Amino acid sequence: MKSPQFAPEASRFRPRGNPGSTARALRGRGAVLPYLFLGFLIVYFLIPIWWLFVASTKDAQDLFTSPSALWFGKGFNLIPNLSDLFTYDEGIYIRWLLNSVLYALAGGLGATALAVLAGYGFAKFKFSGRRLSFSMLLGSVMVPATALVIPTFTFFSDLGLTDTIWAVILPSLLNPFGVYLMLVYTSDAVPEELLDAARVDGAGEFRTFLQVALPLLRPAIVTVLLLSVVANWNNYFLPLAMLSDKNLFPITVGIGLWEGQASANNGGGYSLWGLIIAGCLISIVPLVIAFLSLQKYWRGGLAVGALK
């Protein structure tokens, strides 16, 4: 049987190639774009760290005369710069570093403990004044921390606590956002049925919190801890207002002091700028260590929560 005469004409309008391969090619291009965007973000965020490392390897002359800010100078002077940093002014930078560790750990751990207890209480207990307290909590989240520095300074001045470590640690214990984060996470991550089962088995409220609820809250606890530690480590305005003794300064205020001296002193400013950049490089190392060391607990807590 012969084919119709219009068949050869119709064959000219058939699509050439495999439509499936075209769709796969389009999907392949779409899959590459997110990776390109992520690669751009990685480079964008790593450029300041790279510049800080490169600048820390330059001497005072190369720091201001080097033709490229993102590449090394004539020599590699990282070790001499670090040696000058730790020995300048009788090693005052080491004291500032230890002060920052104290303020960050004490404030971060204390703020996390209070946030966990308060968030769990708001989420799982009903008490009189709960709505009003929760509304005040939400309102305090929206108040900038810098707006409270002057009233806090006046209050601590009346108590005679200014120019002490408590003037920096005690205000850092209040973390309204951490309380709100723990409240939201506890409401979803800790089922009421699980708490009721523990109570039926004879466990008290404190034991139920420690052995049942607390393991499920690990991801939120680590998150609040990291946010609190980073906020206290980078805190500048509060210790600047509260402290006048440079031996109590954290790194942020101490480097700011050097920056003011370097800007005002044209004769010795070059050497101070080298110390400032090297000090900034060292100041980010503890934060990197904190994130890398707590990351496994963060992931582990997320896996436990998923299994539950």
C-alpha cells in the first residue's frame, strides 16, 4: 500500500532532534545557575578575609605603597607583625584578647541559659500575665541595643559598677531575641504528649526539662549560643561607655583606641596601622574556631529532631 502523497510534505514539519535532550539541556543550565550564584557569594564573602590576611603580611611601607591591595608585598612579614602585636605596650593586646574571651563566654553562656529557661517557660507553661510578658518581650526585640547603653550606664553608675567587668557582662545576659527564638522552637520541637508521658512516669518538671526537652532543643541552643557569643565578641558601644581602664577593654575597644592614636599621630601611625590590621586578623580566629567546633553539635541536633 502506498503512502499518501502529502506524507513527504508533512515530514518537513516534524521537529528535528530529541525533545527530551533539549529539556535535559535546559534543566542542566538551570542547575548550573545556583552553583554560579553560590560561588559568587563565597568569593564575595572571602575577599575581605583574604585582604585582611594579605595586609597582615605587609610591613608599614608596603601597607600604603603596595600596588595591589589583594596581593602580597615585597616580603612576608606576618610573623614579625604578630610578634610586634603581642609585645607592644607590654602585651596589652593579649589582655584585651582574654577580656574579650571572658565577656563573650560569660555573657554568651549566661544569655543562652536564661533564654532557654525563659523560652521553655513561655512555650510550655500557662501563668497569669503571660500575654503581657510576651508582648513586652516582642517589644524589647525591636529596641536597638545601642539605645539602651546610656540608661544602662546611668543605672550602673548609681550602683557603682561602672569600670568593672560586671558592667559589660550583666547587660549581655539579656537577649530578648534569643528568648523569642527558643519560644518558637520549643513550641514545635517538644510535643506536649512527650512531656505528659514523662510526668505520668513520675518525673518532676525539672527532670522532664533536663532529660526530655533539653536534648530536643540542641539546635536552637547552639544557635542562640553562637549568636550571643558573636554579639558579645563584637560588642563595641557598651564597653566603650562603661569602661575607662584600658586594662579592661575588649579587642573592639582596644583596636579602636589604637586607630584613634594612629590617626592622630602621623609620626608613629604607620606602625600602629600594622598592629591594627594584625590584631583584626587574630580577632576573627576565635569566632572561626567557635563555629567549626559547634557545627557538629548543630548538625547532630538537627538529625535528632528529624528522627523524633
